[in-house]
Amino acid sequence: MGGDDQWASIHQDILNQLTKRFHSYDEYLHLRLVCKQWNFNLSLIPSGNKVLWLLLPIPTVAAERSSKKAKIHVGTISKLTQRRTRILEEKEIYHLTMPELQNNLVRGSCHGWIIMVLIYEGTIRMLNPFTKVCFDLLPISTLPNVIDIHGDKCIIDLESTYGTLEMDTISMHKINVYKVITNSAPNNDRYNDFMAVVIYGGYRKLAFYKANDTRWIKFPTSHKMIVDVIFFQEKVYAVDFDHQLYEFHIKKKLEPVRRIYEGTPLYQHDTNIMQYSYLIGCDDGSLLMVVRHIRLTKHTEWWRYYKTIKFDIYKLNKNAKVWSRIYDLGNYVLVVGLNSSIQILASNCKGNKIYFTDSMVGLHPDDDIWRHDIGIFNLKDNSCRRVLSDVNFFCPPVWILS
């Protein structure tokens, strides 16, 4: 029996066990190239160990001239943290040309898929960046605040005492969706349980839809200014601008859970400091609230210049009603931004850190290619290191766990 035949005849169960020992995607790709049978039997994306990627929407030179094509640079988190400058020229960065992001905006990431808004069509689309499989969520035209669309003009409900507003349809597509999450990947065999939640509108309200719904449905509360939302333990949790927590039962028509939590972080009013919260569900059933402090510097009419200076972390134990401040993550890292915020065990990088990307969508002017706030916060010494600060992106970078 030839050498190639010996490799090809390895049982699939043994092959699957081998893949769990590879923590680098580069090494996994080489594993698939051992023989034709392995390349056929092993999926393009490893199903064992999860790898964290950072998607960097950077226009190519041609795109900067024509505003048509875009190149996406993707690299693993461990390799991105090894170097501070000239990071995009290193061999560890994987370059993927993704025309699917042409003229579109990234507005979320979960379960290995990115979620983007097609600004000319008004479509909200999930895209697997590795397999290029797409799945369309309900369009922007079915959001609760969209009253009518007639050609290049639309009428939206401001959902306040200001009534309605007529505006350009494409502009509405750009600003009406802030963040989208789903409870699972859009698999056909589980589609009946599929659910998506969106933060939408100028007042940052919540809407959802389930399989076979024809419109996004507003959550049955008077909440507003939501800054993050997650699925966790058969519930939807959301947090607003003032760090107030909202809890909804998925299986009870998303009825709100009325609870008062003690020790909720107080919003510190400072004209030069913005605070921003993220929610993370943990394996032990506890909930984390991660408060990000951002220093603002005014530039003409826009708060364009800003950078993260620190994070505070609060923990709500399972079935508890009191938030407690924590100062150490042990061997875990937190990953926050426009992605569905997550906690992961540090395997090939150091723990006790927070990896963050820019989620300040509202601070960027329309059609602006601007630098974004990306970096690593170390809880051990409270240091904050920014990366890629000299690179322009056409929309905020986003983490992908795949």
C-alpha cells in the first residue's frame, strides 16, 4: 500500500480527533492538503477548536479610486497581538477579496457569520466569509419604524414626540440598523427555532423576528437607547446607555422580566468621556457587563477623534440580583465590538485581557473613511494598547469566531 493510500484510509473519527489538536488555521489548512481524501473529508472551517478572526474592511487601491471593490484582510487574534505596527504586511494575515462587501456595511457577527446591510437594496444579509454562503434576514423596509418607501424617498416614524420624517431611502438604509444578532447559524434543519434581534432607529430600540414572520416585531416595552443585546440561556438580555439591564423570555412572546438589580454601574456624566456597555454570557451561567470608557476630542461639528482609555467589569451570578465588580478574568479573554460579545478561554494567547473593536457607528459621518478605535486592554496593569490606528476602514472591523 502506498503512502498516500495509508493517509487516505485513516478512519474519519481519528481524523476528527487530529483536527482538535490544531489551534492555528494555517496549520489546519496544511492538514487538509496531506492528501485528496483529507481535503475532501475535512471542512473548510474547522469544527473542533474555534479560531478568532478579525475582519478588516480595507479598500484596495482600485477601490479608493472607484469606490467599487473592497479587499478584506482576516487574521487570527494571537497573530494580531504580536505586532503593533505594519501589521497588515505580515505573513500571518490572510487576504481575502470579498466583493460581497462592496457598497455594504457590517452590522454584526455571530456563529461564524458576518451580518451586513446592503445599502442600495435595503437587505440585511448574513454571510459566511469562508464558504461564501449567504442568508437574507427580513429587509429594512419591514422594521417597525419604516412607514413607507416610494422610490428614492421614504417615511419613517421617529418613535417620539417628533412624529414622522421623510428622507432619502439610501441614507435611511445606512443609519437605521445599528446591530444585528441571531440565536444560531441559519441552518435549514433548525430553521423553525431561528430568531434574529436588531437594534434599530435613532432611539436604538429592539425588534425581532422568528421563522415565517413577515415583519420585524417591536419588543413589548418602552425601552430605548439600547447599546448591546445578546441571546443567553433561553432569554434575550439587553443593556441601555445608562447601564440598565433588560431581560426577555424567548418562549413567552418576549415578555419582559421585571427585576431590580442592585449595584448597577452608575453612568458618570462627563462631556469628554463616553461610557458604553457590552453584555457577555458565561459558561457558569453568570452574566458580565463590560463598561467601556472612551475619551472624546471634538473636531469641527463631529466627535471624530476618540479612543478607549479603560474598561470596568461587573458580574451578575446566576439567579443573583446584585452586580459585583471584578478585576481579574483569569485565563479568559473578552471580545467586544459589533460582534455578539463573547468570553473565550485563552489557548494560544494570554488571558485577562479585553480585545475590542470600534462599535461607535453613530460617531462617524456618512460616507466617511475614518480611523477606528481597536486595541487590547490588559486588566493586570490597566494598560490599553491600540492597534491599526493608522489604517483607514470603510466600516468598523468586526470579530468572527469560527
